[in-house]
Amino acid sequence: MSRKAQFDPATPPDVQTWLVSQTAAGCSRQALFGALCEAGWTPAQACLMMRLSSHEKNAFGVADAMPHPSITQSSVPQPQLMLESVRVDGGDRQVPVLQMRTAPDLMEFEGLLSDAECEALIQAAQPRLSRSLTVDVQTGGHEIHPDRSSQGMFFERAETPLIAAIETRIAKLLQWPAAHGENLQILRYPPGAQYLPHYDYFGPDQPGTAELLKRGGQRVATLIIYLCEPEGGGATVFPDIDLSIAPKRGNAVFFSYAAPDASSLTLHGGAPVIAGEKWIATKWLRQSVFD
């Protein structure tokens, strides 16, 4: 087989057929790679399926998107896109994909939760809210930090039938075991509240990271679900890629980070709420069982 027609035998059959037909039609290797990424495959997956050479990776700009060589990469949750309908299987529902990117690996979902589910989470969480904490990178504990001015709480895993159903849906959606997820966190942002840009992974060079990794290893992905949209402000912003996602009830944004490194392009924050309130549910995913 010629170099242009090579692909990995583990590639899904429909993708194999498509690669062969497009190659026969004269489509370039770079165009094929770009089309796979646009269809929702990660650059790493596309590299493997097409058996890209080191020269091709450099030519296609893949090497520049890789983390620093001293940083170890992890497997990450990866929603399986249904290409014919641009949806992802959530088990009890098919969830439409509004947008997706590969640098970083990011998807915006529509209607992950219903209005009734959003309202039920807010009502259950409201009596238990307190000032939100951030991870203390020096000790591995938690602290109040001026960068984060929201109120929040955590549900226990499967605390109620609703929480259990949502956790099951998320696990199916992201193709990641429910036991590898941290407890679902609910956050309330009143007018003026915000969360300055930050990374969700634990910095490898921070003294408190070793303690944090004892419970499930490194964080590898984040899912933010919007429970109540404010009248103004409150967007989720990604400064490195100039992306801003407006909160809309029931929708969600998912992004993964295979390595705890700035090259993941997952710097993100919550812009100040200008009017009304923003409520979100956050689920962080770990490498292994979180207990």
C-alpha cells in the first residue's frame, strides 16, 4: 500500500472506508487530517489513525500543540460524536453538539439537563451554600481566595436519584467511569461575582500537588453545566483561544487536558455577572477512582 493510503488497522471501519475513498479522490494528507479533527477526533487520534510520520506532524503543526516533553500525558474523557447527526449519546438522551474544537479539545453541548433538572439542583443546593473555596497549592488543602467570589456546595455521589441519574448521563456522554469523577459541585454567582482565569489541573511543580493526587490522580477534564443564566455577563472565557461561551440554562461546556501544562490551552474563567444570577454545576474528571 502506498504511503498516502496508509491508516492504522484499529481505525473504525467507516473511517477507514472514508480515508481510502478520499485518498483515491485525490484529497491531500493534510486535508484528511484537518477533516478528521473538524469531525471531532482529537489531533492525537487523527495522528494514530493516519499513521502520521514525524515529518507530517511537523508540517501539519501537530508538534506545536503537544505539551512540553517533560510533561506526562494521560488518557482523557472523549465524547464519541455521532457524525451523521452531530450529537453525543448520553444514555437517556441524545445531546446536540453546538461547537467543538481540537486546540483545546472542547465541546459545547445543548440541553444536557432539562429545565426541571436545573431547577431541582438549585433548590436542593441553595440551603447548603457557603463561600467557595479554591485548592491550596501549597498544602493540598482548600482556602478562600479573592479570585473566586462565588458560593458553592458539593453533593455526595449518588446522593439522590436525580444526582445518580445525572452522574450516569455524564459518564455515558464523556465515556469516562462515574467513579472517576469528583462530586458534583453547585456554584452561585450573584451580581459582581466572578472567577479569574485559571487552570483546573494540579500544577506538577506545586508542593501540595502530591497530596491532591492521592485521591484519584490528576484532573484530566472539566464539565461545566449552566443551571441558570444571568441577565447580563457571566460568560465562560478562554483567553488563550479568544473564546467566550454565554451561559444558557441546560447547556454545558466540556474540555479536557491530557497534560497538566499551559500548552493544553485550557486557561479559563468566569466573567463577572453584571445582572441577575448565574448558577452552574461543575464536574471534574480524574485519571482514576476518586474517593
